Amino acid sequence: MNDLERRLGILEARYEISALRSKYCWYTTRGMRDAVVALFTEDCLFANARQPDGAVVEVRGQNALSTYLARMRPGRRVPMVMNEVTDVYGDSAEGTCVMQSFSDDPFVGHYIDSFRR
């Protein structure tokens, strides 16, 4: 693979990851739990640090994630992502972005993501 092909591959991967984050927000806003879960790998790790006591809830695997997201309802939260930074390493990537969630209990936070093709 020449340098131009490599650079184009990185740009395409970043675009796809940005689209994946946007789909996550779109599906979450609409309460589309199955569509959200399908964005994650079968062996995923979903960690939520937004607990009243500061504890981190870790959910492993798509089945457990589906159960965890059972409370998802259309319009309950409207998350938006911005300020994306993504590093691509072949078939994997890591990144972060700022997330602002509009709801009865609005908040701002960030995602720390790992991706695998």
C-alpha cells in the first residue's frame, strides 16, 4: 500500500467513526435500543461513570448492554457529540469526543472510545 492509499484509508476510517458516533446519538434520541447495541462489538465494554456516588458501571457484551439500555425511551435524552479526536491504527482506532446531553437532567461529558473493524 502506498502512502496515498494509507492516508485515504485513515480519512475514510475517521469519517466512518464520526458517522458511527452520530448514529449512536440519533438512535439514543429515538430510543432505538437494538440499533444502539448493534453499533457495538459482541464482546464490547460499555462503561458509564455518571453515577450519583461516582462509581463506574461496566457492562460487558451486547446482551448485557441490551439489558442495561432497557430504560432507553424516545426523547428521554438528546446527546450531541463534538470536538472529535480519533487516531487510526490499521483495523483499530482510539479517540475521544465531547458529549452534551439535553434532557430533564442535562449534562456535559466526554466519551473515550476504542474501535475495531
